[in-house]
Amino acid sequence: MAPAKKRARNAQSDAQPSSVLLADYRTAWLLASDEPSVEIICKNECFKVHTSVLRQHSEYFETCLNKPFMESDGVVKFDDIDPRYMAFYLGIAYSYSSIMPHTPPAASKNPEARAQRTPLRDYIEVFKLCDRFISMQMSEFLHKCILTSIGDGHRALFRSYADRDQQKTLMRDFADGYEALEQAHPVQKVLAEKIIEYFAEGISYDAWDSCMEEVIDRPRFVAQVSKGFARKLADAMTTKTKVKRKELGGP
């Protein structure tokens, strides 16, 4: 079963980096169906979605769609959700319904050689929607994707220390992912700590010194990375060893 065509377009979303793994709802098969559907409106974009898909994968929508709609025309509106991430969320829900559940990506053997990767923030934003809509199976999948992305990004940072452009790109990727996390959420707080740990161990110190301006507008990330470096320095002084980067396994 697949979604019907969506109507409006969000021009801004097209300018953002592409997501390699996440399946956009709008790229799914288009099959005729008389099954009941609901319209989800996110800002200026409308998605017409089969109710069975929403109810199967979301406790939030299961409860919502079992009650009479507050709006008489069967429309659910979200003013605080980016259509880009709703499209990814729905794409995963449809893939679980119509083909098979996604398999979390395996860690890359040579992440530094990959030309394109799914932005860490994309995984995190969709993970947050899974949490919001109580989509447990999808949430578990996204959580594994995030951990793999952190590990691959770390190893790419560690191994590409001489490639300044790649260091900048990965620096922004980690920063954007970190800034998207909600620190008051226990699971997301742990992910935030992982991002800082793996970034601080992977980034070239020279690259951080000369390119930190790339992420100066991500103040929480910059502050936490500084604390991470301070801890590394304190540990080195205690053990009387040199401050060194190291390639980590996992997470």
C-alpha cells in the first residue's frame, strides 16, 4: 500500500542536503486506493496519508484517529514540523507497511571515502518525530542509524585529518546534529554526549583551530566540544601523557 500524491511543495526543503538512506514519502509508489485517508498539513505542505499506515505505526495517531476529528474536514495540522522531516517519517512508515522494515545500516569500513552520506540531523529530526508520535519500532531503527552515523563520522574525521574540506563538512554535520537534539530528553541527552565524545576524539586539532568559525553559530556544540577538549587535557596532565586523538569503535 502506498500514499496518494501530495499537493503543495515546500521550496526551501529542496535546497537542503539530500538524504541518502531515508525514503521520502513522495518517492513511494502511487497506487489507487479507496482506503480512508487523512490530510496532514505541516506549515505550507499537505500530505494525504492512509489512516491504516498511521495507526499501525504510531500510538499517537492510533489514539487520534480513533476519536472524532476536532476539524470536521479530517485534517491534522502541525505548525511546528518541517515538511521535509514529516515526509521522511511517512516514507519509513509506508516502507514498513508496504514492503519490509528497514535494516539499520552497517558501519562503513571506509567512511572517509564516501562521497555522500545521510546528514546526521536528518536521522535525529525523524527520530524525534518517532518519539513524538510514539512509533516504537521506527524509533529503534532511527536510533541505530544515528549511532552508526556518529561512528562513521568519527572515523571519517580521524582518517581525513589532511583533507580540510572534508573536516569542515563533517564538523558542520556533527554540529547540526548536536544542535537538533533536545537535552531534556534522556535518550537524546545520551546521544548528545556520544556526539561530543566521538567528535572530540576524531577531529584534527589543526582543523578545529583554523575552521571553528564554520560552526561558530552553533554555540551549544562549540561550548561542549571545548569542554570535551578540556577533559582530554586534564586526563593527559593527570597521567602525564600527550594529548592524542584516537579512533574509537562503535558506538
